[in-house]
Amino acid sequence: MHHAPAKTSASLVARGQVPREAPARRWYYGAAPGQQPLHAALLVSSLLLLALAGCSQEMDEQPRLEVYETSEFFEDGLAMRPPVEGTVPRGGLRLDVHFFEGKVGGQLATSWPDDITIDRAFVERGRERYDAFCSMCHGLAGYGDGTVVARGFPAPPSYHIDRLREVPHGHIYDVITNGLGRMPRLSDRITPRDRWAIVAYLRAMQIGQHVEVDDRLRAEVERATAVEKSPGDGKGRPHE
Ligand code: HEC
């Protein structure tokens, strides 16, 4: 073919493998005789392009609606259509009300959902999540004396009172999920499984702290643990 060698040498020029002044280059940019065929080809191809552009324009400019645009076509005036009623996002089928809402038969669950196994790893996970998401208000041991409270936030009740020892697991799950009074809902930050892990850890804390000791002994224990604590921590932990 006639063009092939010229193309090859042009790319060699581009890659710096042929000196820029090599004669091959002049076929494109040189004066007089060599340039005629190129001009003709350019003219033809630009005409072709114009013709093609003419065709595609119609398709490009068909009437269409953008995301969030208004539309008179639908009654609600929106271009975007809501999903059909009953549509479930992938992975969003939350049929297990016990697991996802902490309820059984419309009542706060007193049992654990079938889907979770309470073992050491699960409670450890709960403790890690508790420390990250709850301890700043409720305190590391759950006495309602976290660092935020020390700075003036209203104190939550201690977990170690009879009423909270007796509430169903589902109540604690529900408080984490939906908040309560001045406590914010945390469902957007903590997955359902992790919420159950926290409930399990909270139960472990309650059991761990519910030891009948006389006040003198308790005071001694508290003094002893206070010495070991790192400065600023302020609280001991029930299970260390
Ligand atoms: C920003 C501070 C804050 C955080 C964070 C927080 N809480 Fe609370 N929590 C409170 C306050 C304040 C109350 C008391 C709410 C009221 O009765 O108005 C409370 C109440 C509770 C109660 C008692 C509900 C009752 O029936 O009295 C439980 C249980 C509880 N929180 C668990 C948790 C758990 C578990 C977490 C972490 C996942 C958590 N909270 C995170 C501030 C907080």
C-alpha cells in the first residue's frame, strides 16, 4: 500500500527513533509538490465527518429527562420514578423481625435471635463496639459516667440498676437502634449484628457488676483499680 511506509516513519519520528529532519516528515508538512494528495484527503474526510455529524445529532438531542428533573408527564411532577411498591434492595430483605427490630410478636424480645451465637468472640466484638460507640457517655463499665458526661452531657442511667437489669434484650437493642430521649439513634453506624453483640456485652457487664459485696470491700477494690488505670481513663473495666 502507498501510505503504509509514510505512516510507519511518522510514528518513528514521534517516538524519537528517526531524526526530526528526516525526509519522511516532509511528506506531511513540506512545501509544494508533496502536499497535494493530503489536502484532497482532508477535504473528503471533513465532508464525511460533517455528513455523519448530521445523522447523529438527532439521536443526541432526543427529548429526555435528567435525574432529579421535573416532568409534566407523571402526576407527581418528578422525572425519576420511585421503585415499585414492595421493591427490596439487594441484601435488604429484612424478614427476621426478631433480628432486625428486636421484637417477637410485636413485643420486645426476651430471647436472642436464632441467627446469632453468643460466644467469647461475639462478646469481645460487642465490647469493642461498646467502647467505640457507647462508653463516652455510658462509661467503660456502664455506670453512666463517660467522658462526655464529665463535660456536662446529661448523665444516662447506670446499667447496674434493677430496672435495666430486668429489661428484655430487645429493649436494649431498640434503644441502640432508635435512640431514647437524649440518646441519639445509632442504627446508621452500627450494624444489626453488632448491636446484638453490644447487647450481649452489656448483659455481661451487668452480670459482672452485680456482685453483692459490702461497701468497704467495694471501696477497697475501686481504690486498687484506680491506681492501675492510665491517666484520663477514669474507669476500670468489669472483665479485666
Ligand atoms: C451521646 C451520649 C450517648 C451515647 C453515645 C449512647 N447513649 Fe445510651 N443513653 C444516653 C442517655 C442520655 C440516656 C438516657 C436517655 C433518657 O432516658 O432520656 C441513655 C440511655 C440508654 C439506655 C437505658 C434506656 C432506658 O430504658 O432507660 C441504654 C440501655 C443505653 N442508653 C444503651 C446505649 C448503648 C448500648 C450505646 C452504644 C451503642 C449507647 N447507649 C450510646 C446517652 C448516650
